[in-house]
Amino acid sequence: MAFTFPQSGTKAAAHITPHTLECLKQPHRLPTRKEAAANAKRFCETSESGATGLFTMALLADDSLALCFFGKRGGFKEVWNFGKAA
């Protein structure tokens, strides 16, 4: 399966980690966007680090895999869309 990746040196490429690559191998284990937003909100509320948001992988409604940023109040921004899951 071929996914599209951001160009090196871009803001999106800075957030591609080995965990991201592992998520692409197992898309059936990814949370939906709604579940990921709830997880991020819960993380920000319980984190003692003062985190204001969380970058995470999510499965979108159109079956595409995306790296997303979720803010502490539930805001959502798609950082990079890798394409459809198989």
C-alpha cells in the first residue's frame, strides 16, 4: 500500500515519527476522529505538563488516515492526510 508523505523540512514532516509509521501498518487499530478528539481532551485535562494539544493519528469518515492536531478544548486540524486505508 502506498501512502503520500509530506516533503522533508515541512511542519507536517516534523511530526512523522516511528509511531506514525506503525499506525499506517495497522489502520484498523486507529481511533475515529471523534474518539481521538475525546482522548486528546482527556489527555490535556489530566496531564500535569500543561499540554495545550496533542498530535495523533485518526481514521476519518471517508476512510482516510490522517495526522491530526487536537486542541484542549476540542479544536481539530488535519496536519496531513496520508490517503485511504485499504
